[in-house]
Amino acid sequence: MTEIKVTYSIDGFRRNLARELKELKRDIEHELSKNNIEFPDDIKERFNNLACMSNSFNCVYVDGLDDFGNLSDDPEIELFN
């Protein structure tokens, strides 16, 4: 039987996730400025929960594994106040 090895860059995933969340925050801020969101506090809370998870995930790493490095020095996703 042939062994299949799948490789995956967790670092790439985490960077892409952070980029998408930052873009989502910009979109939410834009809609909030136009008063287009019915429950703004709920949306902000949900966004903050996701951003906290992403920020925390960037601090998890496997020492010596190139595709799962320590990204804690990458800029954090800013939360809503």
C-alpha cells in the first residue's frame, strides 16, 4: 500500500484568515456608519469572538515545524470597542 502524505501550511491558513477578518471588519464598519445593521452590538460581539479566536490561534505553534510557526508577532486583528 502506498503511503500518502498531505502537507498543509497552517501559517498560510492563519494569515489568510486574519486578512479576511480584517476585510470583514472594514465592511462591518462601513455598514455601521450607514446604520445598515439592525443589531450592531450582536454583530460586533460575534466579530470580536472570531477575531479573538484567530488572534489566539496565531500564538499556537509547533517548534521546528516550518508550516506551523509562531505568528504571535503578526499584527493582531483589532476588536470593536
